Amino acid sequence: MVPTALLGWLLSPIPLAGEAVWWLFEQALSVFNLLLTLAVQHWPLWEPDRPLAYPLALALLLLSLCWGYLPCRRVYG
């Protein structure tokens, strides 16, 4: 959706092209809103037990570090 919004700003001086891109952005936003609403209705908010909070946070931290480290290692050798 971000590229569509940027394209809408870029094409805003052109009357029909800018409006068409913003219409497309609005449609994508409404679909995204619908999917988020369905997700909230069907999957309730989950909160881990207190003893599991720190181990889960540590696991997510390690996962994010690996996710950032591996692509950099491929690029920079």
C-alpha cells in the first residue's frame, strides 16, 4: 500500500491518473481493514503466561537478530 500512496502523491498533479491511484489505495485500505476486523473477531487476543513472557521475548529478539544478520552476511560476505 505504501508504493501506491507514493505513486498517488507523485501523480497528484495529473487529474485522472492521481485520482485513479488514490482510488486504488482506498480500495486496498478497505480490504486491509476488513481482513483485520475478521482476524480480531475470529482470533482472540492472546497474552502469554507471566513466566513465559521473558523467554518468548528473548526468543523473538534472537529471531530478529538472525533475520537481520543472515541477509547482511550474504550481501557483505
